[in-house]
Amino acid sequence: MGLPEADWPRLTRLTTMSIAPDDPEFQVDGSPAATLRAAHRELFSYFHTEVHRRRRAAGDDLISVLLSMEVDGRRMEPSEIVSNCYSLLLGANVTTPHGPNAALVELMESDRYAYWRSRPELISSGVEEGLRWSTPTNHFLRYATRDVSLRGVSIEAGDPVVVWLGSADRDATAFVDPYRFDPGRRPNHHLAFGIGPHYCVGHTVARVTLRVWFDELFGAVEAMEPAGAVQHLCSTFVAGIKHLPVTVRFAPGVARLLQAELLAGSPV
């Protein structure tokens, strides 16, 4: 979206407030309701400002594209663009980081970091396993449009139905040894991105991002071990990790580069 990098920490906190208003670390005035109001007010105000700024000086970013496109023969209203920006940022910012976080916790606990690092051919399948393992979005609720019987349970039209995605991604009828983290798992038909017409629109970007992230990590870090307690996000919607302290041992070439930069007084 071409958002200034200086704004990223603030946006990260605001999006976390939106999905974890019960977490004391992110609360405003100790109130979940006040936290949601503050987060939504600031995020929508921020994107309104960005939309008006791109109207004056359009670029090649997503917001500028949304301003120039037509939907059903008309230009999108500013409020519609703001809503799309909010949905995109929220959908990516509070889910994508938790895949690698959950994977790293499991790799350190099982002492399999070196195993995956030594097998670059497993980057893609390992990313899919990280997504299955973490399944950051806990659940989705929908309403039945017709009467149906599912596994012997009668569901009537209008009944609310909740899909617990993390449970589905541990289903022993769909995954062999589902409670084992296996970077080479194939097939891996997980539901971390949902399924059907509302399949996550950002799944390709998320997958590319995570592949690059793990590739860079394995190239730079030779070993990793816990350096403190893992703290999970207090959220009814997102299964996430908010603090993951680790100690790393850099690969020899990276370590020499960092040492040289430190001796030269360069910021690291």
C-alpha cells in the first residue's frame, strides 16, 4: 500500500488492538470496548488521510489503484477504499507473523531447526506446515441457508454454525500424525486461508513472504534456542504469539559481517 515505514509500528499496534482488545498489554483504559473504538477510529482516520494524500499525488501503490478503478461502472467512494485498506491491513498484519512464530517454537522444542535448515527443498512444504500448525484465524461463524444434516447432526436454516479452523487442521482423518510438525508434509490441505468463495485474497502474497522469510532466516541463523517464556496473545479470534525471546547463533559469514560492522561503528 506504500505506507510510510515510520508508521508501521503504530499500525501494527492498532491492528493488534482490533483483534485482541482483551489483552491487557494492548488495552486502552482497561476496557475492551474502549480499545476497539480507539483502534478503529485511528485506523479509519489514518486511511482517510492516506486516500486524500494519494488523490493529490497518485503513485503505483494499491491505494492509488483503488482510486483509479471502476466497480460496476463507477469509481469507488473514499469510504469504500478506506474499508478495503482496513480489511487488507488487518487480514495480513495480525495473521502472517504467527505462522513462523508457531513454527519456530515447535522447531526449538523438538530440536528440528537444523533438520529443516539443511533441507532448502522443504521451504515451500515447510511454510504450508507452518500455516497448518499455527492456523492463526481461530474461527469463522456463518448462518445455514438451508436445512442440512452433517455427521448426524441436524442444522436448520438460519442456525449459526462455527468452523474451528485449528481443530480442522488437527483432524486425524485428514492428516497423518496431525500433532507432529513435519516440514515435508505432503499432501497438506490445511484450512489456514479458509476455503471456497472467501478463500483469503492475500494467500499468494502471504506464501511468498513466508518463503522469503524462512529462506533469509536459514541463510543467516545457524541455530536458535529459547531465551525466555513464550507469551501468547489474549484473543478470541487470532491464535498468536506476542513475545518470543530467542538466542541465535549466526552463520559464520554473517557473524563476520556483523562483527566488521560493529568494529566500524555501523548501526546493526
